[in-house]
Amino acid sequence: MRTQFCGLIDESLIGQTVTLCGWVNTNRVQSHTVFTDLRDHEGVAQIVVDSDMGELFQIAKELALESCVQVTGTVRARQAVNDKIRTGKVEVLAEKIEVLNKAEPLPFHHHENPGEDTRLKYRYLDLRSPDMQRKMRTRTKLVSALRHWLDARGFQDIETPILTKATPEGARDFLVPARMHEGEFYALPQSPQLFKQILMMAGFDRYYQIARCFRDEALRADRQLEFTQLDMEFAWVGERDVQDTVEDMIRDIFRDVVDVELAAEFPRMTYAEAMRRYGSDKPDLRIALELMDVAELVKDSEFTVFTAAANDPDGRVAALRIPGGASLSRKQIDEYAAHAAKYGAKGLAYVKLDEQGVVNSPIAKFFSEESFVALLDAVGVRNGDIAFFGAGAYNKVSDFMGALRLKAGKDFNLIADGWAPLWITDFPMFEWDEEEGRFVALHHPFTAPAVDSIDDLRANAKTAVSRGYDMVLNGNEIGGGSIRIHNSAMQSAVFELLGIGAEEAEGKFGFLLDALKYGAPPHGGIAFGIDRIAALMAGTESIRDVIAFPKTTGAQCLMTGAPSPIPDAQLAEVHVQVRETKAKD
Amino acid sequence: MRTQFCGLIDESLIGQTVTLCGWVNTNRVQSHTVFTDLRDHEGVAQIVVDSDMGELFQIAKELALESCVQVTGTVRARQAVNDKIRTGKVEVLAEKIEVLNKAEPLPFHHHENPGEDTRLKYRYLDLRSPDMQRKMRTRTKLVSALRHWLDARGFQDIETPILTKATPEGARDFLVPARMHEGEFYALPQSPQLFKQILMMAGFDRYYQIARCFRDEALRADRQLEFTQLDMEFAWVGERDVQDTVEDMIRDIFRDVVDVELAAEFPRMTYAEAMRRYGSDKPDLRIALELMDVAELVKDSEFTVFTAAANDPDGRVAALRIPGGASLSRKQIDEYAAHAAKYGAKGLAYVKLDEQGVVNSPIAKFFSEESFVALLDAVGVRNGDIAFFGAGAYNKVSDFMGALRLKAGKDFNLIADGWAPLWITDFPMFEWDEEEGRFVALHHPFTAPAVDSIDDLRANAKTAVSRGYDMVLNGNEIGGGSIRIHNSAMQSAVFELLGIGAEEAEGKFGFLLDALKYGAPPHGGIAFGIDRIAALMAGTESIRDVIAFPKTTGAQCLMTGAPSPIPDAQLAEVHVQVRETKAKD
């Protein structure tokens, strides 16, 4: 239907007849000539029709925006060259124009920004914008580059089921009633975790899959019900085999896709160090701020909030100095306190030192002058700075001080340009869940502990370290993985420590426990979040910009109207019914 | 953990120390030496330990089959060379053996063939067999070759949602209750059809996706609840653009993956011709047999079954000659009749001409000798042949005679070696569904009719031809596609002809009807069945052999035990309950 793409015509075609297809991008009449910009995914071409062209002039004049049009004409040099676009030196003098699909008046034009709900409802109009085309193409390039990299290195792309079995983290499973098995359900996978481990036990050596995963939970701003991960697993490896390979991969694809050269060697940091210095297990290293532990300096003060935490082995007193932060008003400081409160802070102490060196601090009175000066000195507070102080349980203080660090980084433009990847290692094996009164797995229940001995693990569960690792980029956890348990007895012991009884384990994971008995190689892997990496590469905050048809945070597709009510007769065929609301109480 | 793959050691390594990892494939003691074959996905290596090695000899002797083992030793030339395997000229004299995972006695060994249910339950053992490894690798190569081909030609890989909206062919939809929307459901897509069309309206030019699709229906032997298709769509095209491109693609990937050279130009055949000559819209052209229409020759006989059909404009009388078929016994002929009956035949007439030329035929008596001889002559029946005759409604006769043709092809070894691809075109737009008393779409409701005029289509719906096409290979429909409707009014008219009222169309397809009004380019595409193509390439009848974790025909995963019952409390969270059985009546 076309001889050229609109966006690719140039001076080499002058004098030639071409046929172009595209959307009417703009249309204007000027000094008895119609100028139409015709757009395809490669760009725009200027079409011209003079008023002496009779019927053709009439057709051109009336072209509705976004109509689909086929134009045949001769390429010629433009009088008014447009240097901003690739096709700006030429135009097409139309000889024939066919309107293939006339557009009705649009709900909006993609030049406008009509708000995300409207964009999602008319996604087909939204996606036509050159900016969205560019973002989506970045994602395509990313996925293609990853596949080519992996295919060239013997990784085998293997599909795993989407209709599978409910798991113990079942609360987040999507359930699918089974027509052929009354009262039974499939579940959509939260990840192909068990299948990829089984593949290693099945004799495959290096596996990957760009896999769709599902998690039925309230959507945070950057979450989707379904998301895509690059899922990988390696047989016969230790953690450095996995890490070194995928670090090379990430470096290579950033170079290929967005021409970014990441560090030749990614920094490595233990979980403990990351929490201590940055109050986060995914620190954004572009922000130069660090937390400082000051328990030793405050433990003898008269401020009981500090002294209690400073003298508690599970407590923490940490300071965050913000250069130039003395400019914060009382109201802004309250906003910081409110932000910290969201992460569990009960209060937020601070010291402001104005440009003249005058101290403003509600906690100064609890210190002798000497010890207060020593404290400021240790934290490095200079004229014009502010320092925030947090005290309480170690993890809580780390969390809210880490959150303040990020907020300060943004507010004070302290985020350096560039890319800051790193590895986080030596995660705790378990976290104690206060509500449930039991251990939960920090990664997942299949992660190997650093110790080989089951007795050791049982005796030191609280402090046990796992063989898990995360790759972090600019404050985002872009990949997470581990060496897995490859021994049935160890796997059973970990289930037990997680409060999964032998019977429950057998019912839900019997096949895994069996497989671990029949020749399971040491294995490990990782999974990368494709949506987030694509968003980072495309330079957008929202993963919805790199997903063709995303759901809203309300879990709806505004274009198709999913989810939707289903006739009861159809539900009967799969043996379910909608629950009476009262029955839920 | 290893320096080499087991299956790749060779004479170039003689004298070197290597470390291998793998599964114990075989283990035997012979003249004071333990010979162990260690296997990985590349093949096997022979490990030897002599009895003078003390503890190492003991370890080697006791290695349990399928245990995971790491061996370090020196490569040396073998005394007894094994020419059948790549590593057969060398062996490894072990210096260190570490058992990484000791295997318990196995439920079966992959050398055996324990029946498919056992294979599926212990899929991780089944997949270890070199044959299954080869089949799965063929699939990986196929998918990789397709992606590389498409990426190199500017096709854009775009993911479409798996949690989407229920469709009108809803009876086959898998339903997923929505936690955040009480009483509402997502549906899993039967294909990304509407999304890919919307992508064309969204300005993407060439799309592809290796897409998981779902169909909740009773499983035939070669169907799965979830299956994989290569889904493609092109903007600004007619049917030959699509067909020529994908024909090149299929030819290239058969060459790349299995070194098969398909025809330089695939034959093309209309649906009408395929039904007439082969009684099938996916004829296996490797079988030289053809149906022959004989209505003219029988319409004046005294056999009313023939004359009624021969004189009915919607009737058909067809013959199938099987060379050498006179060898069929009375019982075997009954089996042919039973086979035909499965496809709707009420009876099956035949003429047998034995090697001496003696006629055996229940229908001879209805013919004059002259007209009978003329009939046999026209059908080409020679001594030693049989000819079957079918009479009745055109489609029914075509169906069961086509089924007989396939059976005869197999029974008489009439299937030629090689590969027989072809295009089927000019499908009917609609089929009349007797049960529902309405038209149904032969492809799907978005397929464009060959006529542009809505009035024409309405006036001639019964005989209307669509712009659909199928690619057939060796009797399998491996791809199906069409040019789509790109005009809102035509789409509404087709919905109406299919008995989808304006309100229903608006509710289910409002977004499509809208999108068609805002600049929809002419577009078309195709989808290929990856599972089937992989099975054909791997030389296996069953698509389950090229799916890592398939479901049984009973829709179960025997390894994980999916589907499974779900606690009522968990169902309550997604607002459904299992239906009381009585409530279904």
C-alpha cells in the first residue's frame, strides 16, 4: 500500500513518485495551498496540494485530523526547510489522496495531556503520540536485546504454565475456577519460581523466560496486577556465577539500548551496611547523603527518647545531615516529621544551624554544651545545615531515616545525574512477623541459608543470613535472586521454621520435596523487573508508560472495561457463584 | 563448579585435569574398576576409578543412579573406544568425587517408558531423557529463530494483557474473580486478537508476540487449556503482503531449525477446492488420494441415497479410490464405515475389484452394467482397488470422505515423506449454525468480507467469502489469519449478521467500534500455533512432548496437583463461593 514510510523520505527521492500511508497529523491552508503533515511511526511528511488542483484541493482541505490516508505524489525540495525533522528538506506534491478511514472529531489529540484516565480509556489515541511510541519502542528494544544476549549464551527459553497451583502465599493468588473439576481452582503464578527450579532438576542447564507474573493485591502507584519479569535459573552454580553473568548482561544491554555505560564493576554491599548507611535495602547511591549512628554520643544525654534507644541492643539513634537544610521553615520541618511518621517515626528531632551559626533545636536543652558541640561536630553540621535525628527500634529508625534521606535528596536537588547500580548481599534469612508471631522468609522459602547445617540454622534462625542477592539501580530493586536449597531435608527444615507444617508442606510442595530427593543439582537464579527497567531506560517515572494496556491503580482496564459482571449461567458452568454480601460477615 | 560439560570432552583435553558435574547415568564394576557414565544436557562422559583408589573406589561403587555428582580427574584416552558417542574416545580418571545430592531409588528411569501419567507426575525425571531434551531444545530453537527473524525486520514485540475482558465466545473463557471489584471477573484471553488490532489503530506498524492463549474446553488429544501462538499484525496491508512475508518466515525458520527446505512457493487453494478435492480445509497433500465428484454418473441410478443427493443442489456424491484397497476384509470395511459414521456418515457404499477383476459391491445391483462400468472407469478403479462412495449434504459428505482419505493414507502407507505446505483462501464468511439458528463466523467476527459494500454482504451473507486465510502443513492448520474490518459501520453490520445486537456489541466491543471511528488503518495478520509447529519439527505426534509442564486431557497437572480445592475463607476474599451442586439444576 505504500512505497515509503512517511518519516523516512528525504532528498534522495526528489523527482520520484511515492505512495505514503499515515494519519493526518496537522492540516492547514495557507496562501491557496493545503499543507498536511502525514504521520506514521517513523515520523511526518509534508503533503502539499495547490488550489489549482480542483477536487484534490477540496479533499485535502477537508481532511479530518487523525484520519487514515493514502497519498501518491512526487517528492520535491521544500521552499521553507524545517531543520527540526528528518524529512524537513522535502515535501510531496500530491496527485492522489484516498481517505481510508475518516476520523470523527476526537475526544482529545495526543498533543494535549488530557489526564491519565482519559489517556487510558482512549489508549489507541494516546499511544499514537511520538513520545509514547518512543517509550514503547525502548521496551521492545530492551526485551529484544536481552533475548539476543541470552540466546547467544546458550540460555534456553522455556515456557512454564500460567494455570497452576495455589501457593502458600496464597492470599495474593488469582484464582481460576476449573470447569472440569467442580469446586477446584487453578491459580495464576506469582512467579515461575518452582517451575524453574524443577527445570534445573530436569536436566536443563541455563533457563530464561520473559514471564508474565500475577499478584492480586491493592495496587501501589508503580504496581500492576500482572507484570513481566526476566526469569533466569542456572544449574551447578554459586552466587558469583549468577551475579557476574547478569551484571555483564545488564551492562551490555544498557550500552546497546540506551547507550549508557554502567560501572565496570558494580559496588557490593551487605544488607546490614545498606541499612546502616542508607536506611534502605535498595539505596539510591546517586544521593550523597548518609545516615550516621550517634548512639555513643547521646547515650548520656537527658533526652530519654535517645538514651532508651541508645542503650537498647536492638535500638538505634541515627542522624541525617542535610547541607543547606537550614532554609527549611517550621512548616517544612513538620512535613518531614509527617513523612517520617508514615514510616513509623513517633517524632523527629532536629538541629538547625543558620548561616550565622545560631542553633535552633528543641533537643539542645537535653545536652551539655560540650556534648552538643561534639554531637554536631561528629554529624558534620555546618552553618546553613539541618540535621534530623531518629531514635527507636533499629529497623524502624532505619526505615524512616532512609525515607527522609530520599525526600531530602529530591527536595534539595541532591540527586546526581547518571546511573548507580549495586549489589545488596547477605540478607537475613528470616524476618519475625509480630502480627503472625512467626518467621517469614525475607526472599522466599526456597532461598538457601549461608550455613549448610540444619542444626546451625535452627539454633541461629534469628540472625541467619541467606544466599539471596538483589541488584539495585538508582534506588530501584531491579533484580532479586538467590542460590536455592537443593536438599530435601534442608527444605523441610526451612518450611518448619516458617511455620509450614509437614502435612501442609507435603500438600503444597510435595512434588518439590520429592524432586529434591531424586538428584537435584546446586542451582540458583534471579529475576529482573522488565517494566521497571524499561521505565528507567525510557526516562519515565511510571511503568504504565511502558505497558501497552495497563490497569489503573483501581485494577481496571478503562479501555475494555475489565473486570466486568458475568451472567450467572456462565458462572454455573464453572461451578461458582458470586457470594452474597451478608455471607461474608 | 565445572571446567567442562560432560558431553563435550574430547581428545584435545587428554592429560588435562577437568572438573565435571552431572547425573549418574550408569554405574558398573568390571574387573576391579568402576565405570560411571556422568550425564549433563550435552551428553555423557565416562568416569573410571580403579580398586586401588581406596575410599574413592568405595564412593564410586556406591554412586546411586541419577545422583548429582562433581568429579575432578584427568582426561585420558580410552582403551575401548565407543564410536557412538562424541566423548567415546576419552575417559576421566577420577581423583575426587563429591556427591552433591544423593538420589533415592527412582520411581522409574528415563530409559524406561513408564506410561504418560507417570512421566507427567515425575516430569523432572522424564525431561532428563536425551530424547525429551532434544525435543524441548527444538522448541527453544524454533522460538528463538522466529524472534530473530522478526526483530531483524522491524516487527515490534508488544505484550498484551492476560487479565482482560470476557468475550462473546465467552463460553470458553477462563474467569478470574476480581478482589477489588465484588461480583466482577476478568477473563483470560483466547487470543490477543482485539488488542493487536487496537495496536494497529494506535500507530504501531508491525506487531508480534509469542502469546499465551487460553481456552476452557474439553481437551482433545492435541489440545491444551493454555497454548502458545506467534501472534502477528500488520498495518496498511492486503492479504498478499501478510502471506508473502510469513511464507518467507516459515521457509527460513524450517531451514534454520531443522534443515528442511520447503517449497519455494507454497501452493494456494480456495476453501471450495480443498473441500472438493480433499474433503478438508487443511488437506494433507502428502497423501496422493483425491475425492471425485460422481453425481452426474449416479443421478440416474436406482440407488435413492445417491440419486437424492445427486439431484440436490446442496448435495454431494463423492468417491474415494484406494489403490490396493481390495485387500480390506469385510471387518475392515466395517471399520471404515464406523470411522465415516463418526464424521456424520449414515452409511458407506463401496466397490471392491479383486486382483482378478471380480466385482464385490452392494450397490452394483442399482446400476446398469454399462453405467456401472462407466462409474468405475471414471473413478479409475483398477484390479486390486477399492472405492468408497459417500452421498448426502455437501459439507457432511466432504467431512467424512476427507476423514476416510486420511485413514486410508495411514493404513495403506500412502503418506509420502517430506513436507507439504499450502495456503487455503477464500473461506466462507459465515457458517449457518443449525442448533442456534444463526450465522457464526468461520474465522472470527473481525474478519473482513471480500466485498466492500455492507448491502452486498447483507444480501449475500450465505455465500459471502471472507478475506481469511490459513497456512496448512502436512494436514495441520499451523497458521490462520485474515485482513480485518477497519470500518466501524461494516463491523457493526457483521455483528448484526452474527446475531450480536447493537447493545451487546456496544457493551462488549464498544471500545473497538469507537477505535474504528478515530482513524483505523487497513490491517491484517495471522497467528501460528507454536506447540504444533514445534511438535512437527521435533518429529513427535504429541504437543505434550514440546511443552515442559503440560496438562493431561483431564485438564490436570499431575506433578503439582493443579487444580486444587481452595479454603472457603480465601474464596470469600474474592467474593465467590463454590456452587451447591443442587443449585446447578
